[in-house]
Amino acid sequence: MDSARRFTILSGGRAPGGSPAEGALGTLHTMPHVIVKLYAGKSAEQKAVIADAVTMAIMASAGSSADAVSVAIEDVAPTDWVDAVYKPDIVAKAATLFKKPGYNPL
């Protein structure tokens, strides 16, 4: 398997150069999955608005179709934020952040 195809299958995205990837079954696909972690307390309606906005942003920026995008929203208690999100997802993965927070709770 060539490296471009391997990249595409593993990443679920587009091959280098931006062309759509052809999957193992011969269908074109992109499959971004976004996980949003929020303080607990948002209503189902608010979460649906967030998921729609994230989907639209992915469609506009990555060229994915709405059917290819999935969005998960995880509730996190404010008292758990530092240990459950800030340390493992922000501090430990700082090199992967494209938008860094403007706060530091440590």
C-alpha cells in the first residue's frame, strides 16, 4: 500500500494534495470526528446548535459533506475540568493545538 493511500485510510481524510480519498470499498469519503468538551449544563438544544456550527465549520474548511462529519459533546463538571481536560488534552497535547486557550487554571 503506498504512503498516500495509507495516510488517507488512517486519517480518514484527504490524501496529500487535497484530492478525496478512495476507501477500501471504493467509495469516496472523509470522516472527521470532532469531540467538544464543555462544562456540564448545556441543554440538548444548545448542544444541537453547537454540533451544527461545528459541522458547518468542518464542511467549509475541510471540504467534507455534512453526512461525513460526526460531532460528540462531552459534559465535564467544572470541578473536574483541570484534571479531565486541561492537563491531559491541553497541556499534554500542546503541540497539536491550533487554537490555544487564553486562560491557565494551574
